[in-house]
Amino acid sequence: GSMRPSTTSASSCDSGWDVCGGDPALGCAVSLRTAQNCGICGAQCLNDHGSQSCPAGVCVPTCATGWGDCNGVPDDGCETDNTTVADCGRCGHRCTNTNGTTSCNSSNSTCVPVCAGSFGDCDYNADNGCETDLSTVSYCGSCTSDGQCPSAFFCNGSQCEKKHPPGT
């Protein structure tokens, strides 16, 4: 047993047990492997967005869906909302889009960019959004090489048009 009756001091308790300010006559009756006394007396494992356990004297958070332990501090549990563009579906998965807007589909950890104006997502990396201007002769309305304008043509919006000699 882990509990020793009579007048017990914390130093005589088996590993993982303590008196914790209780009656020494009751012995080492307090487990140090609970979320209320994790490792030492009174050390609480907190987690507003999930549950906590303390199997070996160290807090172990279990996060609720949509939350993560992103700061690496297990004592405070799952502190980060993983449904935002800063932490999309998991810690540190950032969605950016300098040429439009973006949102997070946290159920499958994907960024969802919406392109503005003539921009497109030609590298097919939703994390960085709409990086390509489709109004250039290299793309002209399409992310594929089919959108390239031949020489002597220019891109007018998303259409290749033949250049006219000056004065015509």
C-alpha cells in the first residue's frame, strides 16, 4: 500500500502520494496523480476546452474538437481556438491571402481562399491564397499554359488580343 498510518510526514510517503496539509495521522492519503494535485500538492491541471489527467505527476490535456494545446504548456490545457485562420485545424497552420480573403474549414484543416479581382490560386496551395495575377500575358485568365498569350498578343482582362501596330 501507498498509505501509511500514524504520524506521517510527506518525506516518508511512497512516490506519488503525500499528506498535502491533511491530518498526518491519516497517512499519505492524497494521490499526486490527479488533476487537483498533479506531481505536488495543490498543483492543478486546468483545461477550459477539454479534460486533464495526471498519470505520472505531469498534466496531460485532452482537447475538445476545435481546440489545441499550442503553447506547449500542459498545465493550462487546450488554450487555442483551432478554427481560426491563425491556427486552422491544428496549431500553427496559418491561412494567408494577400489578394483576397480566406477562411478556415477546421473540420478538415483546410484554408479556403476567395480570390479578388484578376488573381488566382495557381500553385494550388490554399494556405497562401491567391498568389498569381491572371491578367498577365503569362497566364491571361487561366492558371494553365493554355492561358498564355502568343507573341504579338496582349492580355486584355482574361482574353488574349492581337497587338495593333501604332497608329492603326
